[in-house]
Amino acid sequence: MTSSFAIEEVLLDIDDNNIPQKGANKVFEEDDEYTLWEKIQDIKSKEVKDTNSSSYLLDGILTKHFESGPIETMHFFGYYRAAAEMNLSENGDTIYDFNAIQAGINGKFRGGQNFYEARFRFDPVDGYKFLQTMPIDIYVANASIPHHIIILGNTRTPTGYEGGRSDSIIPFVARAQIARNFGNTRKVGLRVKGNYDLIEYDLGGYSSDTYFRSFFPGAEFAGWVNFKPLGKTKGKYGNLRLGGGITAGNNNTDYFVSGLYAGYEYKNFMANFEYASADGYNGAYTISTNKAEGFYSTIAYKITPKLQILGRYDHFIPNKNYADDIRREYSVGLNYFLKGQAMKIMLNYVFCQNDILEDSHRLILGTQLML
């Protein structure tokens, strides 16, 4: 059975470095000849080979088309990501924690290339009120300029390469240390994303507030640029990205984060390296005046289209004034993609080696479901 296409262009996930493309999302017409059972069977048989971008398992069923009015399409979605973490050290414990329990809507306005998303978080965040962390991605976007998206609203900022990417497409259950300390945060602002064969960029100005704690405590600029030297070869020699960027702003204190990235993918193989240095930072967990730096390197290989093995070395100095405090993480893992990123299982082993803290061994079993 072949599904028909109702949406020619759709914005799937603003964090995936995607520019809306024709045929990006398979959606059944409301008035087509297929029954709900046939649509479910089509989803069961669908193979998702692209694991570098997000995809929704039930997009064809949970998308509504409107014949009139300002909204042309409305896609309802849910996102669940959680992990059971077992501390293998003496007197260790097991914790089941949520990375994300999210739901929302996205779609296209009628006429032109205008899109929207409203994504809400339902898992609590320590130290914040529930309503502070509930609204996450709330934005409108325009893709009428070729190769570009202009976004206005609350979105994840491009502080670092991994720090600016969606949870759904990072290779391990947890982000690398520079990503989870310096980046992985959302702010209200205006940004422009461009994507050409040889270059892609993400530039924006934001309020330095996170989680709606205060109204415009200061301004922030966040920008990232990737060069793609092999972009004209259509993947014949693989995909190479060489990038860098800065995030600078003020929120009761000045902060400045800079970073460099190199990543290469060829067929089933992937390797990358990212370095970041901070003179103060405004990340997901805290605003800090520390001078800090770190780097990580990841290598991965797909044994089969569904099974990926990977390893990572992660090095972080949280305060360069105390150089004896170096935190190293050695990680190995397996990813099993049942339906691409829409349904996957993750198994990670992490050895945390700390100079002034107790070392630990952790086994993490994670699950991800995007409906």
C-alpha cells in the first residue's frame, strides 16, 4: 500500500538542522480510501533508515487537515524518553528517571511557507515550578526564503553542536558534559537558520532568561556555523562537518562560550570531536561565573541498519582555577532502532572518573518513543 501526500513541506523538529523539504513527512489524506486499520498496518511495515533526524510514528494518523481557516494542517504528537540508571558501585541504587514527557501540536498555516509549534513538558524539573518548565518549544517559523527558516519564539539555542541538538537524536542517553553544562537550554528570541550544500548556520538574538524566571534580564547572542567540504559530492565520500560558534550575553553577570566541532559520517561509520571553553555560562542547570572547558569524542558503527555500537571519551574541567578537579567519563553503548528515532532502545555503560569526587560505574537502559 502506498500512502498519499497531503503536506508538501513540514517542519519536523527545529533542533535537527532541517530545512523543510518537499515530501519530508508522509501524511494520509483525510478523505483517502484507506481505513484506520490499513494505516496502522502501513506504519508497522514502515522502515525508517534515517537516524540523524526526528520522525513521528503516527504522523499519518494524528494529522488533521482543514479545508478553510488560517490553519492548513495540525499534527498532534507525543514524546517519551526515560531511563533506568543502576549505580554499580558499592551501596549503589537504581533510579528510573524521565528525560522527557512531552506533547504538543505543530503544522502549517494556510498560504505561504509559515509553520508553528507548541510543545509542552509534563515531567518536573528540580528547583522549578511546574508551570515554569511546562512551555518549551513555542514558536512560529517562515520558510519562504529558499534554504532558510526564520523562527520567532522559545526554542533551543545553538550553544555548542550537541548542546543545540534535540534530545531525540543525541547518540547516548545523556549529553556530553560540555553540552549539558553550557548548552541544552531554551530561550525566547529571533533566529535565522540557513542550509546550503557547503555551509549551514544558525544565528539568533535572545533574552538571556531561561524557564521564564524573569522578564528580559539581559540579551544573548548565540550563533553556530558548520562548513561541509564534501557537500557537493552527494554523500559519495561521506559527510564532513567542520564547525564553530559562540554564545555571549548577560544575566546578572557576563558570560561567553566558544566551541569547535568536527564530525564525519560514511555509510555505517560515524566519528566526531567537540571542544568548548567558557568564561562564565548560562546553561540548562545554572548561571555560572566559572572559567571552564572540556571536550568529547564519539565513535559509532551500525552493525545492522537497526543496531549501532558506540563509544565516547568525555573530559571536563568545571573550574580552571581548580585544575585538580577533572571529570572524565568513559562510555560505551548500544542503540537499537526499531523505527528509527521514533522508537528506539538504548543501553549505556558509563565509568565516571573524578579527581576529587568518588568514581562510579553506571549502567543505563533508556527508551524513546515519538508518536
